[in-house]
Amino acid sequence: MNDYYQDLGVSRDASPEEIKRAYRRLARKLHPDVNPGPEAEEQFKKVSQAYDVLSDPEKRRSFDMGADPYAGAAAGFGQGFSFSDIMDAFFGAGAATAQRGPRSRQRRGQDALVRLDIDLADAVFGAERELAIETAVVCGTCHGDGAQPGTSRRTCEVCGGRGEIQQVQRSFLGQVMTTRPCMACHGYGEVLVSPCFECSGDGRVRTRRTLTIKVPAGVDTGTRIQLTGEGEVGQGGGPAGDLYVEVNVRPHPTLQRRGDDLHVTVEIPMTAAALGTKLKLDTLDGITELEVRPGTQPGDVMPLRGMGVTHLRGQGRGDLLVHADVHTPTRLDEQQEQLLRQLAVLRDEERPEGRLAPANQGLLGKLRDAFKGAR
């Protein structure tokens, strides 16, 4: 029995990555296209067989225990029941053969999930963003086949190409013949004579690529965008899985989102709140004029219709709700103080009485009433 570790030039405790690197180095050196000749071809076959064993955990474990992974299967199990016989007896002929035989090397790829950070404006209006992802793609050398170009596969000597082996077990029914996938070929029925030294026979390689993501208007943190067929390519060049892009909206310095409405607080001087005025606000739609009604109170809400977030599954947009924060001056010069005292005399507020407001008319009550009015 060959010493596969010696054939690859690695130690018995070599990691899978070390085994893969050793195989790639020797495969490039000994491949018939690079180094023609019978000796190099024979060495290439030995190296390929060694990699086939040591890259498979089950085959490697079997070899480490002293068994030959390529030993022929024992012939003749004697008389007994087969699992297919029992299935046919209960469910009719052919019931156990639907899944029999070698399996395909192609497998559907796994789905992938990535995160995309966007600004609030992107969530409101939608956007296109480029996203760099690292994923599995079809190997450019073997094009998903797994075999080094110019080489072929050979029928598995253990299972004879069936992709499965049978074992006899004793049960209350007597001797029962069970079937399991062949460990030597992993159920494929064929063994790669020369695995592709670029993908090591997997039919795919990992690479970094860039995708253009269309972010629909109205998304919020946690929204997932499904891109069909943009996930990882499957083993053996199988169909790709799907890519899910999970959106994360960055916090805005002044705006807060609640549902499809946006909220902002604006400071208004006491005099402007009392007399009324017009303010210019910097919104996501640009500079917008806000009319402050005379007598505006702290906590009053002034809605700007249709300037909120676009409805994700509908038409139109939410509102931009502007909360008034009336600013009372803390320092007055002599003239300003005299003017305010004159105003207090005119309004009979020189010595105001501390009247308690109704429970529903405090700041929270005003906010609640303002929201009701805004609807």
C-alpha cells in the first residue's frame, strides 16, 4: 500500500490547506501538458491518488488506521434479504430503486446573506449601490467539471460504478442487506483520475466580485432584498443559490423615522412663536419653507404632507412632522427687559397665577392632540 503522505511530501499531521498546497505544487510540476513522459505521468497519477485520499476526511481516517481506501469490495454476501426486497414487499416493485445508483456531482449552491449600509435618503427615494462580496464561482480552468482539462474519470473500483455498497446485517427478519453510499467515490460511481489543480476537483473557486444592488424606495433596517441566482455556485458547477441583502439604514443627524413618517425638531424664538413667521428648513427634498402660526406652543407639531418616506408596498409618501421647540431667552439687556415688562403689563401678566393644566393638556397631551390633528 502506498504511503500517500510521502507521495505528497507532507507530514502525517498536515492540515487540509497544507495538503491542498502540496498537491497544487506537484500537479503543476508533473502534469503531462507541462512535463511529458511516462515517469512524470506515473508520478502525476500517484500524486492525484494521494490527494484523493488525504483530502477526504473519511478516506484519510481509514488510511491512518491501516486500511486501503481503494481495496476491492468483498464479493458474495451469501443468502439473505436485501433492503430493496423488503421495500418491494410493502410498497410494490421499484419502491426502493427510485434513489438507487450513482448521484450527480452537481449540487445547488448555498444561499448567502450580506449586509448593506445605506443613508436615510437612499431609503426614502431608493438608490443603486455597488456591493463587493466574496463567494464561490465556477472554476475557470475545468468549467465546473472538476477534472483537469484533457483527463477523464475512471469507474470506482470499490462499488463498480454503482455509487453504493451493500452490507449484510442480522435482524429479527434474519439477514438484511442494507445499502449506503460508497465511501471511496462519495456515491458518484466515478473517481477523478486527475482533479483540477485550480479547484482541487470541487468545480468552483472563491473569488471577490462586485454587484450593483437596486435598493427600492421605502426599505427600512432589517429589510431583505433577494437576488435570485447570485449566491454561491454549487459543487460541480451546479446552479447558484440566492443572495439575500439585509439593509441597515444609518442614523440621520436630525431626522428620525417612525414608520413612513419623518420627525424633526426645530428651535423657534419666543417672539417668532408668538407673532408667527416663516422658516426655511433643510429637508431631504431640499430647502422647504415652513409657516409657523402665531401663538405656536412648545411641542406643537407642524406637518409637511408627502415629505416623509415612500411607501414600500404602495403609492405616495408619509409626512414630515416638525416639532416646535420654543426657545425662551435666558439673558436680556435692559431695553429688552423693559419691553417685556411693558408687554406683561399690557397682558395683565405681572403677577400671573399658577393654574394647573388639565391632565390631558400637558406636553404629552398636546403632542397627542397634535398627532390626531395631523392625521
